[in-house]
Amino acid sequence: MGTTRRALLIGGGVVAAGAAGLAGRRVWLDREPPALPVIDRSGHLLWQNWAATEHAYPATRVSPASPDEAAHLLRTAKGPVRMVGAGHSFTALVPTDATLVSLDNLSGVLGHDAATGRASVGAGTRLYDLGPQLAAIGQEMPNLPDINKQTLAGATQTGTHGTGRGFTALHGGIVEFDLATPRGEVLTCNATSNPEVFNAARVGLGAFGIMTRFTMQNHALTRVKKVTSLRPREELIEGWDDLQRRHRNVEFYVIPFSHWGQLITHDETTEPVRPRGPDTDTKGAMDLKQARDLFEFATPLRFWTADHLIAGMPDQVAIDQGWKLLSNERPLRFREIEYHLPRENQIAALREVVDAIERHRPDVFIPIEVRSIAPDDAWLSSFQGRESGSIAVHAYYKDDYQFFYTLIEPILRSHGGRPHWGKLNSLKYDDFAALYPRWKEALAVRDHLDPEGKLLNPYLTRVLRRG
Ligand SMILES: Cc1cc2nc3c(=O)[nH]c(=O)nc-3n(C[C@H](O)[C@H](O)[C@H](O)COP(=O)(O)OP(=O)(O)OC[C@H]3O[C@@H](n4cnc5c(N)ncnc54)[C@H](O)[C@@H]3O)c2cc1C
């Protein structure tokens, strides 16, 4: 141990001589991407997604104030008509140069039933607004994603999920919705009324119409204990099955180029409230970036540095209502690919992904996220019909992410993965048709509701129309 450490330190000295040069290279690479014009030549304002992977200059922007207005708009507006939530999808679901629709005017809790635990909610409600509004009526969403900036419609249209073996993605809690269609109707859809639309459009990529209202099946407010700890990564990988059985919600991150991982658990508790502290993940990620900048081409030294940065860091504990703890702040901008695999393939795929990154992509420093999701029956849900384990790889927003498609995606596909609808992937119609047993039925419903293809932008055409 001592010898290894000394050797590494000596090696470090040698590498340090070159480190200044390498860091200089990184400083050069670490430039802000060029900004796009805020207004185009026709005077149209820029729309850009959170990750700055997509943009457009829509000629018209509208925010209907009622479901009927949304239906009228869809019937009369120039296509492509695209809906936007919080713009947090990485894929090109939203861009349109014609009509961009926001549901900001249809938001908030509209009513509730205390006996059933259900609430009726405007489709444009942001998850961060929904938490306190539901809490005021004694309810909370059963689970939440890693952040809560999304709108309810935007989140459910892409199958947004949190983690926990017993928890479906967010759309699993939707028991009814109202959908304004390009035919000019407003359909109320649930398991017995318009059931095919209910099944096809619940996760619908904004390709079936404008969601205006949801009825959600919520849970009673629950106090949970959140524990964030750093653990040897092999312990997390080997213990993943057991961890999922022992904790209500559990996920872990593999910290690349280190022997460590971060474990996050949430369990119900009656212990007294201990509010969460400030976000420390961002500082941690920037420390990993610094180790990358200095030791990108000195892998043993990078492992050594990261291991020493991480070892001995204390656990963080917070106790509060679930809606206050399940989501996090993620101010660090990144690009992401995430696939949902049959649960039994998750760990084998993870090992291949980590190995590929550590062999071929020394520029990666953001941890690799590992979660689990229960199955559901929405026809276009990535979790449809199977217990799933997800794997997400991130790239810092200033770094190249083409390796998602050449290095990571082939591994995830070879293990039977389905991509997250809102995250980067290269799949087209035929690929999706092979992954979703109800694909053709779902698209038949879509074509019936939108015969002129008014909702299809170029990306959705590639995905939903055989090319
Ligand atoms: C930092 C970050 C963290 C993330 N964490 C997670 C996570 O933990 N888990 C996860 O699963 N995903 C996660 N995502 C992905 C994100 O949840 C999804 O991409 C989600 O769709 C974004 O919601 P949004 O409100 O921004 O919708 P947008 O991205 O604006 O839109 C998404 C889709 O919904 C459609 N849409 C919006 N409103 C309507 C409407 N009223 N009617 C019909 N269609 C509509 C749009 O047309 C589009 O097709 C994360 C993304 C980021 C940037």
C-alpha cells in the first residue's frame, strides 16, 4: 500500500510537469459555446432547451386559457404546432418555426377528493409548484424525478421517472386526462372512456394533442429520511439487488475514474424533521472536473486523487416530507443519454458502460446514474410491461457528447434497452417499432387524432413515420 502510494506520488511528480500543459489544453477547450442570436432576421424570438442541444425561432407563441381555446388553436393554427413545458428535454421534441404552445395559463390544483387521494391538476403545472399545492390538501406525488423543474404534462409525455422498485414513472399515477385534439375536440380519457387514447397518449411525446388537465392518484403526505453517502463502488454494484429490497427509493452513481460511488436512499420514518442542507453535489462535480482537467491522461493519478478526495466524506441526512427531498438542484449544465433496460440486464450493461468510459473517454467526469422503475401499461412507456433498470451517462455542456451514440448506445441497445423519450438517442421509426409491442396501435390512434400531421416536427416525423 505504502509502496503503491509512493510510486503514485513519484508518478504524480512526473505527470505534474506535464499537468500545466494539459490543464492549459483544457482551459482552451473549456470555452463557452457560441451564443445564438436572440432574435432572427424575421424578428422571431429564440427558443432554446435547457441543455442548449435544440433551438427554434417560432413565428407564433400562444398560451391557451381553456381546453376549448386549446382545441380551437390546434384546429386553426399553422403547423407544426408544438407544445413546450419547461424545455428540459434533450431531444428535438419541441422545436417548431411555426406555433409554440405553452400551458402556463392552465396550471395549479383545480380540485381534489380527500377520500380517494386524487387531485385534478392543470397540465402546465410545474412540479415545484405542485409539491406545496398538494401538501396543502394533504397529498403528495408518490415519487419524483431528480429535479422538479418540469411541467406535469412535459414530464409525463416523455415517461419521466424517479427511482424505487415499487414505484412506476410519473405517468403511472395519472388516472384521467383531458386532451385537446387537432380535430378540435376535447376528449376526457381514462380506463373506460376513450381507453385507447388513454393508453396511447399517456406517454405521447406531445404527438396526440394538447394535454390540458390530469387527474392524479396521489399518496398521503409521508415523512422520509434521505441519506446520501459515499461507498466503494463495487459494494454498490454487487449489492444493488439487496439495496433495492431494503430501501423504499434507492439509486446510486458510479463516480468514473475512482473506486467510489454515491448512494442515495429514501425511507419512511417517524424521526423528527431535519431540513435538507445546501446543495453540495455541484461542488463535488466541479472537484471531479478539476481532477479530470489535471489528470485526464494520467489515469492512475486521477484514480488516486479522486479516491483521496472522496474517502472519509461524511454521510448527509435530511428528514422531511417526501416532496421536499426526492428532487435535487442540478445547476451544472450537461447533456444526457439514458436507457431503460430489462432489470436482469442492468448490472452487466453498467459494467460494460463504466469499462468503456474508463478505457476510451477520459474526458468524462460526471457520475453515471443507476435507478430502478416498476412496470406500467402505457403503450409508449419505456417501462411498458417490464421491470426496468436505468443507466444514464452525462457529458458536461462544454464537452463532446458524440460518444453517446458511438460508444454508449450500442452497449445499452445490445442489452435490450429502450431510450428515455426526452434524452439523447439516435433511434428511428423501425428501431422503436421493434421495441414497443403496441407501437402500431398507438400510431393508429395518433393518426386518427391528427390526420394532417399538424403536430409533427422533423424529429417526430423521423420517429413516428416510416422513412
Ligand atoms: C437537469 C435535468 C434533470 C432531469 N432529470 C430527470 C429524471 O430524474 N428523470 C427523468 O425521467 N427525466 C429527467 N429529465 C428529463 C425530463 O424530465 C424530461 O425531458 C421532461 O419531458 C421535461 O419536461 P418539460 O416540462 O421540460 O417538457 P418539455 O421538454 O418542454 O416537453 C417534453 C414533451 O412534452 C410535450 N408537452 C409539453 N406540454 C404538453 C402538453 N400540455 N400537452 C401535450 N404535450 C406536451 C412536448 O411537446 C414534448 O414532446 C431531466 C432533464 C434535465 C434537463
